[in-house]
Amino acid sequence: MRQDNQLLVITHLSQLITLITGFGSLLLPLVLWLTQKEKVYQMDVHGKNIINFQLSLIVYAIICIPLILLFGLGLLGFIILGIISVVFPIINAIKANNGETPTYPLSLNFIS
């Protein structure tokens, strides 16, 4: 296995592809994780954290949809999810560049 912090950073930042294309925040990191987890040191841990975070965001977005009818709380939820989905990949990319193991807040454990 080789140490490749740049690829880990790219994997974290690949979640931001949604800002450009409108989709892909789950697909691109998933492909990078599945193809590189056996070759790059710490890719398995980082990839699992990213996939769990993206799946958690999808679950929270689904929960926000019916909450829109309840005094617009779902809209506030979507705004908060949007901020979290941009800020934390950037923070964790910086942590990955420094060799730290990043964690994502409010992340449900789908893949362990």
C-alpha cells in the first residue's frame, strides 16, 4: 500500500462535484473508494466516512421534505444541509492533507 494524501484530498473534495453538475456527490467518491481502497493507505477509512456522510445527507433530505409543511422547517433543514455539505468536505480535505483521520458530523453508520 502506498501513502497518497493528495488522492485522499481529491476524494473528499469530489463531493463538491454537485455544485457543478447537480449530481455525483455520492457516485464519484464511491468510485474512487471502490477502485483505490486496496491500493492507498487509509483510503478505506476515508471512503467509508465519506459514503456514510453522503448517505446520511440523503436520509436527512428525505426527512426535510415532509417538514416543509410544518411551518417551513424543512426549508431551514435544507439550508443547513446545504451549508454542511459544502463546509465539511473542505475541512476534512484539509485534515486529510495533514494526515489526520477526518470525521463527519451527524453521520449515520451505514458502512462499518
